[in-house]
Amino acid sequence: MSNIKLLKGDCLMHMKQIPDNSIDCIITSPPYWKGFEYEAYFNSYYQYLEWCEKWLKECKRILKKNGTFFLNVINDSEITVRAFEIMEIATRKVMFKLHDTIIWFRYNQQPANTDRQLTNQCEYLFMFRHTSANIHLNKQTVYEEYPEMFETKNVGNVWKIPFNSNRKIKGFGRKETKSKWGHSGFPVALPKACILLATKKNDTILDMFMGSGTTGIASIETERNFIGIELDDNSFDIANDRIKKFKINEKEE
């Protein structure tokens, strides 16, 4: 059984308690700054970027020397955050090595109801490491689990994953779960593919922006340990309930 630890509160506070070089893999998607109620912790986008540098530095400290960090960020004209600004902080200021850039192709995205922009059908998944030396990616394992994710047997850096975790879904999809802020989070297939690609059983996975707990579900499914951190009470409660129910169902099976 996976060892699961869920922590409520500020990610920087909790990450400072995690020992150096102790996490095998980090998979997360940070909150964006749009000035909404649940993102009112910053007075400006510049302040938001300064905050990003702080948690990225903590990621560098706690990630094992041969560990992998998958950072999911959108690049959208409708929001302030630009994916490559955060990537630049991670590589230039924090000194992560950008090992690869994966494009998440969300092919069932609801169309943009406007003539002034195209429908945004992709998000980025930056794959960071301390170094690209001595890395082995379990590409065959990912392909065997998700053959529909790739156009050919060649496991590339474009991953075709619908919003919904149900692979047989038709029509337009929404993201994995719904909180009081609306639908959010990535589908289970996204963190699960990352876990299968870059880790082994009993490794420890961290998601310091846990949201509704999807990375935790993927960790349990793949027999990995999981540490999840979430500041928002509503999201934490959803994640906690969701993971508890999943573990109960797993035991019954």
C-alpha cells in the first residue's frame, strides 16, 4: 500500500520541513494569478513571479539528484501567466536543467466562443532535472498503459489526453473535478504517465499544489508514496475525501 501524507497550509512552510534530496518526483500545476478571490495572495504579477521563484528553489533543494520534476503550466492569452516566464525562472535563476518539453494536446477542449482568438488546445509540461545524465525513461511502460496517447508506437513529447479521465468520452470535456471555483485540475492520465515514465514502485511523489488530489490518485494506482500540500480549504477537503474513498475501493478490490 502507498504511504499517503496530506498537508493543509502554505506550500513554502511545509516544503521547508522536507529534507534535502528526499523526493523522487514532483508533479504539479501552480495556481495562476488573475486577481480572483482564491488568488488574492499577491498584489501584482511581479510579486507572483517572485513567489514562484521561492517554491522553485525549494523544489531544487528537496528533489533527489536523479529525480524528475514535471511542471504543468498553461499559456493563454486570457490569463496573465505565461508558461515560459516560469520556465525561465526555473532554468536561469534556479538552475534546473530543462530535460524536455511535453505538449499536452487537449483535443476535446470546449471551443472559444469568439472570433478574436483560437481555441487553446494545449498546455505545457516542463520536465526539469538537476542533470540529464544517468536518466532512464520507461517509455515502453507508458505506451503499454496509454497506447491511445500517441499517434504511433514512438513515445514522443506530444501527449493526446482529453480533459476527462474516461478515455471513451465523446464531445467536449471539462477538467477532472469540480470545486466551488469551477472545474479544475488535470486528468489522472497526465500524472500517471509522468509517474510511469520516470519513477519506480515505492518512490515518493510530491504535489505541493495538490488541488483535488489527482496526483495522489495516480500515485496510489501505481504503488508510489505521495505527499500532497494544499492551501485552499475547499480543495483540500475534496482531495482528502477523494483519496480516502479511492483507498477504500482499492482495498475492497
